Amino acid sequence: MAPKNKQSKDKDSSADANKSKGGKGGTGGGLKPATSINVRHILCEKHSKKEQALEKLRNGAKFDDVAKERVTRLESSRELDGAFEKVAYELEPSTTANPKYVEVKTGFGYHIIMVEGRK
């Protein structure tokens, strides 16, 4: 899915994935390969809740504010779901004030992902 530009956040989760991504480019066209990323995401158990969060982001809500409304507790893991990891590594970094985000469905639910940093 192509990155969307707006703001919101359900789960303020920093996932530091320490996996090499070889020659993967990013949606920004010129992203250098990264071995780790700092990710924030909003996790929604239902599609309708994800759509509500996306609507708030599209209407100018800050990623952090939307995330606080949608907080869901998950066990933290160094391992990322394959679908989550793929789109996260392809997304260029942005800020919560002006996020570039993408959505993906995993076994945990529906995620709205933004990347804060890459190494």
C-alpha cells in the first residue's frame, strides 16, 4: 500500500528491528538500506476502527493524539510480523506532526505505521 500523508497514533510502539534489508529501496525512491528502524504505529483490532483513525489523520489530527485514543497493549518483540516489517522498511522517515504512513493487516489486527528513524 502506498504511504499516506497525515497524522495519528494508537500504540506508541517503538519497534527496533535488527534485520538487514539488503538492497530494498523505499517508497521515497532513494532510501538507503537500513538494518534497524524506529517505528510508531496505531493498532486497531477492527477494520472500522482503523478507518476511523485514518479519517482523523486525513482531517489533520496529530499521529500521537490518534494513537492515544487507540492504545492497545501488546507484548513487545524484537521480531516483526513479515507484512509489517516489509512495509515499515519501505517507508521513509517522518515526524508525528507531519507523518507519512502506511496501513497493513497482520495477525494482530490493522496497523497504521510511520517510521521515525532508520539506521
